[in-house]
Amino acid sequence: MTDTRPWLVTGAGGMLARDVLARLAVAGIPAVAVARADLDITAPEAVRAALAAHRPAVVVNCAAWTAVDDAESREAEALRVNGDGARHLAEACAADGTVLLQVSTDYVFPGDADAPYAEDAPTGPRGAYGRTKLAGERAVLAALPETGYVVRTAWLYGAGGGNFVRTMIRLEGVKDTLDVVDDQRGQPTWTADLADRLVRLGLGALAGTAPAGVYHGTSSGETTWYGFTRAIFELLGADPARVRPTTSEAFVRPAPRPAYSVLGHDRWATAGIEPIRDWHAALTEAFPEIHRAQTKEDPA
């Protein structure tokens, strides 16, 4: 029997949530979109009331404190959202028997590996943001051992918000050359691809075909920010030689960036779902829409 209950998507104003909602619409799945103004996940009473009102089959938690550098000086505030907020959702879901998909991050790892991090690899965040997201992961897995799903992602881009691809499109039009770090490796991931896997994972959870636990929702393959930027320039028809490699030391930030953020994807096989495709193939498909969105916002 088809489950006709709606899915509740938090953080609905964000780039990923918009693509999750679009994917749900294509699948004909009813959805309730709640932005920060609609639901403060740091308030447990509000979370319980939202679940009681909507009775969702699945909650997709896209709400998060994502200001990585600000988290270094405001860790308690970030923890309220990323840790406590996830815990409140998990506890409410546990009381109602609801599936929870918790979006997490590569920052829970130290970033010093030389091979892709497996889903069960030891964590060890080096910064405040990673610590707060790891707290959220642990809360979800503890409260929902059978219906809690943690999906770690990284290097997200899409048409529906500010991100690295849109920034590089803008800078290509105003800079003769760009210096971009070439000593951080990761997996650029299109939000539409991640949204598809989140929806499929939620459906698998409802059908009993997707084991609960940790999954890695990043593209296959790997590159550096430098390699990523060159690919963007090529899609723009711009000379990729205008992109010059540099090191992280040239862009000192308050929060440490992982040198190696490549994640392994073996767990998807247990759910009968293929991992996300190669990053370059995804970028090629995504690019026209992102370029249109950026050009519309910044026609100059």
C-alpha cells in the first residue's frame, strides 16, 4: 500500500531543500516545506507541534548552521542548530515512528586521509562546524537506530542559491586571472543529484529496503578546487589557463579546511541504490541552469 502521508522538509529556503521539494513534486509525493520562519528546530516544543500537525512519513532535515568560519567563534550557537536541533527532530520522530533523513558533512572527518573515507571510518572533526554536525549525527543515530539516516555530503552547488559555481561564473566575467587552491581534494556535488538520492533513500526506508545508518551523498570521482574551477571555465567557453593553482596558505580562514574530503559510497549497495555519478558529468548537465540563474541575478 502506498504511503500517502506528506514529507516534511526543513530549511526550505535553502539550495538543497529546494531541489528536494522539486524531486518530491516530480515523484508525486506530498510535501510540507518549512523554512526557519516557520519552524525553529532549536525549540523542542515547536518541533513536536510541527510533527503532530503534519504527521509526516519522512522528515528531511536540511536546516543547518552552515557558516563554517563563524562557527569557530560562535560554536554554542551553531551547536544549538546542528546538534540540539537534530536531536529535537530525532526525539520527535522517535515518538511518532517517523523516518528522519539528516544531512551532514565531510567536516566530521579530519581530512588527512589518502583514500576515500568509508561510512564507518573513525570521525575526528578539526573545527567547530564539524563538531556540531557530528553531535547531530550521533543524536539521530542514538534516538533512531531503525529509522534514522545520516547522509554526509560536501562541495554542494546548484541553481537555487549562492555557491562556488555561481561565484566562479561571476568572477570569470570580472577577473583576468583567478588563483584557486589546488591542495584540497573533494567531490563537487550537484544538489539535484543529492536530492534524488535522499528521496530514494526515504522511499527505501518506508519500504524496508534501505537499512538505517550512515550514507555518503557525494559525487563519484574527485578533484581540487583548482580543477573544479578549470572545468567551470571550460563550460563557460573561457580559457582555463586563466585559472592559476595556489595553496591553502594563500587563503587563511578562521576554520581549518579538510585537505582531503573524498568520501566512499559502498553503503548505497545495501539499499539497492547506485551512488551519485561522476562529478564532471553532473556539472556538465547542471551548468546551463546554473548559468542562467547567475546571469539573471547578475546580468552585468
